[in-house]
Amino acid sequence: MTTATEASTLQLTSGSVFIGEARLLDDVSISLVPCTVTGLTGPNGAGKSTWRGPLHASSR
């Protein structure tokens, strides 16, 4: 049986981000649950802002 929370979870698995032929991020996965606050942390240059674009596009 699937709960409402499980059905509404946004999951991206093994995602990659390319600009032209340059691979900026590879094999990135994230799972977001509704009605929660999720933080994305990491050092400068880790790709946090780069990953935000595809993540935002997939939630539309």
C-alpha cells in the first residue's frame, strides 16, 4: 500500500547535467518529501546551484 506522502515524493535518480558536451554533474540523486524543509549543502564549487535548475524543471 502506498501512502499519500510516498505517492507525492519527488525523486530524481542518477541525474546528470551537461553544458554542450561538458558533463558538470554526474550520477546525482535526491528525494524530496512534501511538507518538509530540505537543505542542500556542500562546499563552494560542488554544483549545488547547477543541480537546482534540473531539479526545479522536473517539479513543474
